[in-house]
Amino acid sequence: MFDIDLWSEIVSALKKNRMRSFMTAFGVFWGIFMLIIMSGAGKALENGILDGVRAFATNSAFFWTERTSVPYAGFQRGRRWNYENTDIQYLRENVKEIEYLSPRLFGWQQGGNNTIRGERNGAFNVYGDYPDYFKIDRWTPIKGRLINEIDILQERKVCNIGERVVELMFAKDENPIGQYLKVSGVYFQVVGVIHPETRINIGGGKKEETIIIPFSTMQTAYNYGNVVHFFSVTSQQGHKVSDLEEKLKKILKERHKIAPEDLQAIGSFNIEKEFVKFSALFLGIQVLTWIVGIGTLLAGVIGVSNIMLVIIKERTQEIGIQRAIGATPAVIVKHIVAESVFLTVMAGYVGLSLGVGVLEILNRILQAGGDSLFFRNPEVNLSMALSALGVLVISGIIAGLIPARRAISIKPIDAIRDEN
């Protein structure tokens, strides 16, 4: 296969009819190009969605209250209700499958803008949280520190703020740590600027536009009493969060006199289930990508095989002469298969290179345009590229074998007499 004369002859044969060689190779080029582009796009979709939730604890679930849909224990249908502080202690003491449990309160806005500092104002997401929440939905302190247990115990009027809050409420070179923000009429001292490691905000809105204050402080400062709006939990190692989710729903229904068959009274969101769904979705996308890509590539390979049959028909006399002077069938087959593989691999390599180049350009455009929630870092890994090259070589061999068998089936004397 490394005979210089053989490869020189192959290149010379392809040059004799450049347009036919180009059109033959184009089908293979397009097939591998589309395979790379679709694979890269699928990977970008996977990166965009999974990177946004990857830093979330995958063994976590979230609970909130809804109107009841079933009358029960003297209460009518449609009753509004809330979790309470006593639920926090009860769950921590009686549900051993819980690793972390963090209650949350949602703030409210006054006239749209809920935060004021001097002449600056803005509308931001305001949450009351426990420190354990940062172990479930991870944030990184850029400056200062995160809210801690002492802040909870002493009901300190302190807060963590997102990067967008800093941009809007402070001068460019101003250090926000130690400064005060008036949030819904109450002053809080900034003790930390935080960056989200995930882009999904359970409470809605952009996470960079978030103010987090101690849960206990928020209950007292805004007269929430013992109301809890929301629970976040993670399960202990060895316990499925799906099982924990059902157990907590049952307990909370019993504690708040809600019908066991009421499926609407407690809303929940299970990260584990979402990861399973995403994994199945992206596996399906990968399979579909390979089916479509290989189907397109197969069409190109069939084109190569058909053109090779035409070429053999044109070179019937030449093949007959080669057989007559001693060329074995193996030599003829090797020549035809080598020509087919050369044409297929060269076209495929160009398609592969161009596809990777297009993905790299797209990646730079996306990076210049900022972070995208659903599409980021389109790429093709090494295993994908090697698999594509393997498919090309096999395709080239298959495309050459059929014409090669046709060539050696012709008797030398009949081939020499052939008039095309």
C-alpha cells in the first residue's frame, strides 16, 4: 500500500478528470462535514444545559406550597398554606435520609425597585437563606464572605450580593464590602460579593441580580412570622433523592392536614430526575446525529462506488493488459481499493477539518457574544474524530471492493478486446 508508483498512478488517474473526481468526493465530504457539525452542535447544546446545572447538588430536591385541590379534615378545597419554622426542626430530627436542609424566604418589591443606595436604585431578587443553601446551589465569594451560622443566630442585618448588583449600585472602583444597601426599607451591610456556579435560579430571574440575607433576619425584619416559603434538601449518600422527595411530601401533608391523595398541594423539583432526562435526551441526540451523518456519508460512498464502476469500465482494456502481462487479481484489487480509499479519505479529511474549523469559529463568536444558557462551547472530542476517520477508511474499502470484484471477474482476453 506504500508503493510510490501506485500512488503516483492513482493521483494521475484522478487528475485526468478533475470535475468527476471533485463531484465524486463531494458526497463523502458533505457527509463527514454534516456529521461533525451536527455532533458539535449536539455537544454545544449538552454543554449549555448541563453546565448550567452541573454545580447543583445532583441529589437535591426543592419544595414549595400550592393551593390544595382536595377538601380534607374540615378544610375546603383551594386553601392557601405555608411551611413553618417548626417543620425545619422536625424534618432535621426525624428524617435521617436528609444530608442538608435549607429553608428559604422570597422577598417582595416596592413599586418595582426594591433596593436603594443614595441616588441609585434597582429591582433585584431578594432571598432569605441558611448557609446550607450554598452547599446545594453553589456560589463562590469573589470578595468578602458568605452568610454564616452566626449571622442566622444573631439575626444580623448583612447580605451577599451578585455581581450585577455591584455594577448598578456602586461606582466602578468602589469596594462594596462594608457598605449599606436599603432593601425594601431596611438597611443591610454588604459582607460578600458572590458569583453563581450554576445559571439556574430556582426563584426565577438572573442570579447575578440577587441579594441574599440571613433567613432569620428576613423573617424578623419583614414580619414574616414563622412562615417558610420554600425548602431545599439533599439526600444522604446511599439514599435516592426521589425516595426522600416522596417521604417529605407525605410528612408535610400529615403535619399540615392535607389529603394524602392531593397531588397539587406541594410543588417539587428533583434535580436527579432532571439529570436522568437530560442524559437520555443527549444520548438520543448523539444516536440521531450518527444515524443522519452515516446515512449522508453512505450516500456519498455509494456515489464513489458507482463512479469507480464507471472508471473500471473505461479502463477495461488497461486492466486486461495488466492481467495479460502477469498482474494478479490481488494487485488489481489493491489498486482499485487504494484509489477508492484515497479519494474517500481525502474528501473526508477536508470535510473533517472544515467542520472543526467552522465549530471553532462559532465558538469564538459565542464567547464574544457572552454566555449562552442553551448553547456553548461547540466541540468534537478526539474519540469522535478518530471514529469518523475509521468510518472513512472502512467506507473507502467497501466502495472499492465492489468495483474491484467486477474488474477481476473479466477475462483478460475479453478485456483486451473491449471497445468501451
